[in-house]
Amino acid sequence: MKKLKLLFIFIIFFSNFTCQLKAQDFDEIKRKMEREFDAFKQQNQHEYDQYIIQTDAEFAQYLDQIWEEFTLSKGIKPSEAPKPKVVPNFTPSKIEDVPLLIPVSKPPIADQMVLQPRLPIPALQKTEDLQYEQNTIQFQFYGSELSFNYDSRISVQIEDTVDNTSISSYWTKMCETNYPNLIDKFKNIKTNLNLNDWGYYLLLKNFSKQLFPSSLKSENLLTWYLLTRSGYKARIAYADNNDVFILIASTIDIYNVNFLNYNNLRYYLLDSKETKVRTYDKDFPDAHLVMDLNIDSPLNLAEKIGNRKVNFRYRDKKYNFSINYNKNLVDFYNDYPQAQISVYFDAMVSRAAKESIIDSLYPLMKDKPETEAAEFLLNFVQNAFDYKTDEEQFSHEKFFFVEDVLHYPFCDCEDRAVFYAFLVKELLKHEVVGIEYPGHMSTAVHFDQQIEGDEFVFQNKTFTVCDPTYIDAPIGEAMPDFENVSAKIIPLKNQQNKDVLQKSIWEKTLALGCNRANNKRDIIVDSEGNSYLTGFLAVK
């Protein structure tokens, strides 16, 4: 059994006569810390300004050196095994019961990349001029109206001939502008809209495009500068034809995008199929962040509600209802690069879709046993959505997020697997894994009881196959063509299941007289399953 380890922060108030700890004074301590940091800022601002000037000058000098020509690795591709054009219908009788063979396949060591730590960006910024000429720009960002005031000198045009010297000069000119307030504005919008790293990149790119609507070269240079100043590992590159490109580091596999492999970290060449570019091999010293394409919390984009009418039959009873979703989020996903399938399985779902799905489905299954509830959800996905391969619908491979399943008229096996995994995790709080066969994707669920049918053991837990593309198949039935085929297990984050566990841990901790410190992340779990909490005790 894993031990629950409590690590509490004790906040102590000293006076001439008493030493007391009061929960209600927590905000005052927070304000005191902020005042102390402001004082620290004032004392160290000059030193930090000098550090910035020196670092910028050294990087400009580095950029002015001869850049090496790199041959990029060809973009990796998702599985190209053909998918079934027509999905089979389940028939209750089987000629023989073939055991399911699903060995766990681990990626080769050479393909694994070292995860870079997400170090915090320094809170200190360089001192800005008290007065400077500003311009204002407004634009729509997936339904949200955004407005920016910015230093007019940021609209720097690079020379016609692009080389290391002209890019070094561009860097120097940009460093002389008043950019910190603009970066702070971007970060505030990132927080308010709950954008992930890719959303933040699109925000910067949209801003840059507004400033340079007819110059992709200038747009990419400004996006690169803003990304770098925001702490991301991003590099600029150019080709012999004077085109300029951005290379962004990511530990997530991005499909069909050429990349530069440097120190076991892939730098992906965005918006281009170039195979040879000139660039440098050292990041800006204050750039520590590696782009993460995972969507770990729901995006808070403006809502433009769409509606999907669904109908299906389960055990001779017809069901008809509608599910709402956010069309602005679908537009956002249209600008998303195709990434490894775990990104789609693990992505958090928008408030509009999540609430509508729960309101529609939960009343229909809340009184059912867990296996029947899982089968009800499985039948829903199998029959409420029409099947068509991506090649037939889009002429290319396209993985769906949950909202995409609700928006587009057809979906294939990966999309159904993603949708069913979300339903089980959200409504049943059970662990789910993906099953990747050659040319097919399915799911498996860890139930609290033994289930008859196709199953396998993964990480010391038994998982039962639930195939949302095998029409009318109950839980425990693998598609016949894949019963004796080796497959890869895709572990999922199963955040909903973790949330339930963490809530239970905190309830027990609060009952002991402990208090939460209103921190965004006040519980972590180590690799051995031990939980560490932060909070405080109120002593009377």
C-alpha cells in the first residue's frame, strides 16, 4: 500500500508576546511576500538590465557568425496500414475463441527524446522607457476580440537579402524596442484563454501576421523573436531563396513535418517542406521551454455553439438527443499540427461539450451496473456516428479531438476510440488504454470486476477490449480481423480517475484539520504512487 506523505508549509506570525498561526492571515503573508519581491526588484533591476544588455549583445554577435547548412530529417508519418473501408457488424456466435495477442511494444531507445524541464521564465523584465510611440492593433482570435498596444519600432522590416548578418541586425534592433509589456500582455491572454503552448504560438503568429499581412518573412521573424523572449526554444532559419522559417523544439511527435535533431531534441520546421536550411546550433540563453502540444486543461475560447443531433438503438430502445460543442474550438483544431495519437486521447474537452455530453448521457446510464453502462456508451459510439476513413472524407489522415467527432459528419476508428475513451474516463471514472493495431485503433477498459471476453494484462491490471468501431459488439469482443494480431498499447493519462483519487486524499486530509493554501497545484504523486500535499495548519 502506498503511503500518504504530508508536506505542509507552516506560516508563523511573530509578535512581542505571542507566536500564533492564523489561517485568515494567509492573504497578508502573500501581500508581504509581494512587497518584498517588489523591493528585491528595485534593488536588482539595474543589475538585471545590464545582464539583459550583455546577453542580447552576445547573442547578436553569435548570430552574426557563419551559419551552417543542415539537412533536415524527413517528417515521420503515422501508420499507413490501410483501414477497413467497411466496418463489420458483430454476430453473437463465434466459430472459435482465439486468445487476444497484444504484446506491449516499447519504442526503440534511439527514438526516445529527453524531456526538457519546464523552467520558470524570470519574473524580472528589462526596464522600459517611460514614454514611447505606440501603435494599436485589434484582431479576432478564434472568436475573441483582442487589442494590443505596442512599440511602433517593433514593425522592423528585414533587408531583402537574408543571411546571418541581416538576422543579427534584426535581433539588435528588436532588443532596443519596448517589448516586455507586450510579452506580459500575451502571457495574460494565454492565462485568460487557458491556451496551451501551441495556442500561445498561434497567438503570437496571428499578431505578427496582422503587422505583416503580405510578408511571411517578416511575420516569421517577429514570431520567432516573441517566442524566444517568451522563453521557448525556437530558432530562425533561412534557405538559399531568401525564405525564412521557424524551428520549434518539441518532445511530442509531429507528423509530416521535417525536423532538425539536436541533442536528442527535435526542432520542427513549421510551414515548409524544405529539406535543407541554414541555421545556428545554440539556443538563446534564457530560452528553456520546450513546446508541449498536450491540452492538459480546457481551452477557454469564446463560444460559438454548434449542435450535433444523434440517434441510436440499444436493446430495442431508441434514443435521440443533441450535443452542443464549441465551433471556435473546431477552428482552432483545424490549425493544429497532426501529432501523436496520445495528444488526442489525453486532451481535455471544452466546457460546452463536456456539460452537454454529461447532461445527455448521464441520466440514461446512472442506474446501470458498470459493465452495462460501459456497453451502453460503446453502443452509442458504434451506432450514433457514421463511419468513413479520413482518406475518403479529407483525402489525407486527420486525427480528431472529441469536439471534431461532434462536428464532422463522419469519423474513423481513431476518432471513435478517442471519443469512447473520453466517455468512459469522464462518466465511469475507469482507466482506459488505446490499442493500436496495423490499420486499426481500439480501446480497452480496466473494470473493477472480472469480465468474460478478450482481455490482457498491462501494468499489472487487467484490461477488457471495447471496440467502438465493431458495430453492435459488446464489451470483451475484439474485431475478428485483429484477434490474433500484435498491437501496441497506448497508455493514457486517465486524469479523471486521478482527480477522483486526489479529491479523496484531500477530503481525508481536511478531516484531520489541515487546510489547502489555495494553490493551483497542491498535490503531486511520485513515480512510486506516494502523494505529497502542500497546505497549512490553523492553530488556535
